[in-house]
Amino acid sequence: MANIEVFPNKYPNRDYEITHVNPEFTSVCPVTGLPDFATITLYYIPDELCIELK
């Protein structure tokens, strides 16, 4: 089972947005079995922890 790695937010009392863009997302279509390609953009405002985006 995979775990999400996190680290402490240095500025938990300040709202700021973190943006992560993954232009190489791929999956398999459940209907045709062919590959699907997409770009996923994640926006979030961290609280006590930030997500490690390796």
C-alpha cells in the first residue's frame, strides 16, 4: 500500500496556494482497453502539512 509523504508547513498561519502540474498522466480506458493521456493540475492550500511532490 502506498503512503503519501508529507512535511511540516513552515507557514501554517498564512494562506498560500501550491500548484502541481503533471503533464504525463496515463491510464487505460475501461471500455476500449486503449491508453488515455491527460494533464492533471492540482491546486491546494496547505494547513499543518504539505504534500511531498517528488
